[in-house]
Amino acid sequence: MLLSLAESQNHSWGYAQMRLLLALIVIIYLVGVGVVLSPTVRSTWDSEPASVLADRVVKALPDAFAWPVRAVHVFTGS
């Protein structure tokens, strides 16, 4: 009984670590998307109506979602 309790605690700790790692990856990814979208938002925030801002953000989303690919290309030089 005691051994199985220790094993279940180890599994719980492993799951908690994996969940933390996945949460950090998602947070970093979303922050990167925000960083890529920030110039678009800043350039249209005060000067354009909300519909234009939304349109430009929607058009910039594919590039924003692909920021990790561009980062790898920058680091590898390809």
C-alpha cells in the first residue's frame, strides 16, 4: 500500500511538471503572437476605426502564428 502511494505521488508530480511545461510553452507562444501583432495594433489604434484595426489584425494573424518558424530560420541562417 505504501509503495503504491509513493508511486502515485511520483506520477502526480510528473503530470504536474508536464502540465507546467505545456502551460509555459503556450504562454510563450501567445506572447510571441502578441509581439508580432503589436506594430499592427500600434499603427492603427488611434488613427483608424475599429473595423480597420480588426481587418488588419486578421490579415496579420497567419504571420503572427508562424513566428516560431521565422525565429528558427533566423537562428539557423536558412
